[in-house]
Amino acid sequence: MARRIAAVLIDLSGTIHIEDAAIPGAIQALKKLRSSNVKIKFVTNTTKESKRVLHDRLVRIGFTIDKEEIFTSLSAAHRLIESRKLRPYMLIADAAKEEFQDIDTKDPNAVLVGLAPECFDYEHMTKAMRILLDGAPLIAIHKSRYYKRQDGLAIGPGAFVTGLEYSTGCKAEVVGKPESSFFHTALEELGCSASEAVMIGDDVRDDVCGAMKAGLQGVLVRTGKYRPGDETNAEPRPTFIAEDFTHAVDYIMENYLRMV
């Protein structure tokens, strides 16, 4: 039997829910996982809404989750901006801007990019480019390729971040998944090390490979943005491939949480 773990990190969108619908069985599986008393943290690159709005959504669709259990890439971006005293020009969704209410955005000296369909037009991107050409840093909340909506896959912010990199010659600093610092900060809040943790997610690159490179075990679920064959292109290969969150929880409880 594998070594007992102390913490489970869980992706949100595509792993336990898609927009306003829970993944079938996920609510019950989460209750089962909590019964083991393992420490849990929900880690997400979601930038289209604030933590408050996201938490309200999860509770509304039936999950029992404390707001403080959620660690977002918006939180990580806020820490970085505050620590460096940056004044960002923000290409992020209006629903996410409440996370930055205390941040000065006048006379921008940085560009912050998240998932913001309403901002990815020629004029907004041109303004961002000009700020970057003046020497400002480019902060990417994440560079996801796509995410899952109820009507199918939708393009993520990675393409727009890459476009700004191409036009300006600068390199974005990424603060969300798959950066190792993101996973380590989430685990610090739980008082656990990477060797004591497992990550569950639907994105083989950002969730699973990112976590494994940071020292965690990684479980890939075949829901959300998962596409057939994702695991064959992964490096490192996922620790386990589950059909869904329920299957992932069963695997973790059997292999990492069962008492000898």
C-alpha cells in the first residue's frame, strides 16, 4: 500500500463542477473524502469571478465548502502585485475585480491578464502592448489553453498572453497553476509538504503534471477539459487516471488513506 497522505488538493471547474452543475456523484464523493479527516484545499485557476462569487456558486449547487478552503490564482496574483507595489492595467473579468479593490490602478506600471473575453479585443490588447513596450512586466494569472463550459470547450487566456509576449518580446510571469509556487503556497496554508499530498484535476498539464513537478502525486480525471489521449502526452505520467471525481476519491482512500 502507498504511503499515507495528509492533504488532497482539488481542482474545481471540470473536476467537481461545470458552471452551475455538479459533476455527477461529486457532492457525495466529497463528503466521503471529508469523512477520512484528510486536509482539503480547493485550488483553481478560475479568474472569471471572485472567490466570494465562486464560493456562492459552489454552495448554491450543493457543495459544503468553506470559503477559506478555496485558494485561487487571483489570490496569488494579488499577493505578487501587493508585494511589488505594482499598479496593473487589468485584463480580467469584471466579476473578478473585487479581488483587487485595494490595489491602485492609476498610471499602470504592469499588465495583469486573466480570463476576460470582454477585454480581448483590439483596443484593449493594444493598450496592454503599449504599456509593456514601455518596460512594464506582464503578469499572467494563468496560461490555460482552454476550459470547459456547458456548451463545450472555450479558449483560455493563454493564447492572448502569448500574443502579448509575441508583440512585445517580453516573457510573462505566471502565478497560477502549473507553477510549483502555487501548489506549495496552498500546501503551506494546510501545514503540509508536497510529499504528503495528492492533486486531483482535469487538466493534465496545469493540474496534474504541474503538481507532480512540485512534488505531489497527481490524479487525472476524465471529465471537464480532459480529452482522450491527454495522459499519453503527459510528462511526468499521472499517478492514476480516474473516470471521474468519485473514482479518484475511491482510489485515494484505498491507496493513501486506509489505515494499515
